[in-house]
Amino acid sequence: MRFTTLLIAFIVSTMPASLFAQQAPQPAPPSIVVTGSAQVEAQPDQATVRLGVVRQASAAQAAQDQANVASKEILAVIGKLGIPPQKIQTSRLTLTPNYRGDPPKIVAYSASNIIAIELDDLARVGPVIDAGLTAGANQLEGVRFRLKNDIAVRERALRDAVMEARRKAEVIAEALGVRLAGVLEVSDSGVFVAERGQGQFVARAAGLAADTPVSPGELDVNANVTVRYRVSEPGKN
């Protein structure tokens, strides 16, 4: 037993000091952490119109039947505008009781259908709204504008955010009397496409001849990054 202990002690004592040095934690290199953000504007080229039908009746089936009839009329009218069937979808069907009195008692039922129409031609947004309202829609849930392919503008926003981070780091490094010596770490907080407002439109009242004016506006593409740069004194690595 004593021989084994001496042998282990001998092996440990003869191990290179460099081995222990490698295992010791290394101090973090001096660095600068900066954030960069960018916003890119883009013109939308696609829209989704959401039209609603709400009907009320004393019986649940009657309310649903009335909503279904109006929805079919809307679908037929929109189809005549040349919108492909695969671009038209019934996105929500609801049937809810209406209460009154104390204690509450069901006095009627409200049935609603929401029809979503996807448009690749923004010039059709106004005519689709007008056609839907004329055919019996009594709700306009809104128009959502977006891009079919937003990869290019996302990349542009991300590139601009990185460039801003670099400029910030250079200014800080100059003020501190050091220089940037490479990127240690970088992360992004995501790239987001947002509508500026919700698109400007005014639904016309039933029976009026005026068209519904629609202005798609612009989309804002936002990117944010965080970059950690290694720094060193001038003339050193």
C-alpha cells in the first residue's frame, strides 16, 4: 500500500507543469459588446381581405342558414371577379346565443362566417371589398398587406444592422485607444416584418356608389444584432 502511494506521488510530481496550466481557466479576452439595428422599407405585393357575415335569428338553425346563404352569395360574386377558388377560404364559423334578462335567458342566436380572400394584385383590394359588401357582408375585419418573398429585404436589414454595430464598435474602440481584433461572438434577435399601421381604407356604406379607396402603404423590416468584438492595444495581436 505504501509502495502504491509513493508511485502515485512520483507520477504526479513528474507530470509537466504545462499540463496543469492548460487545465487552469483562461481569462476572457478584452472585448467590446455593441448592438446594431436597422429598418428597411418595402412595398407590399400581396394582401388578404377578411369579410364577415353576421346574421341573427330566434332559432340557431335559422341564424346559421341565413349566414350560409349570404356567404354563398359573397363567394359567387368574388368568383366572378376572377379570384381563383384556392385563394378564397372560410376561415371562421361561429354560432353564439344572445342572452337577456335576469336570470339570463336565450333570446336569439348570432351566426357569423369570416371569408378570407388572398390577392396577388393589390388593385383588386377595393373591388373585392365593394363586391363583398354589396353581396351581403356586414363586417370588414381588415386588410393585411405583406410580401410574397421577403428574404431579400430581411437580408438587407440584417446586413445594415451588422454594419451599424461595426460602426459603433469602431467609434468606441477609437475613443478608448484600442483597435478591433476580430469578432468573438454574434447573435441576432430576429428579423421582423411589420405593417405600418394596418393599411388605410374606408369601407363604403351599403347602397353608395363610391368605390372603397385602399392605400397599402409600406412595410417595415426590422433587424437587431449583438456583436462582441475582441480588442487589443495598437501594435499588439
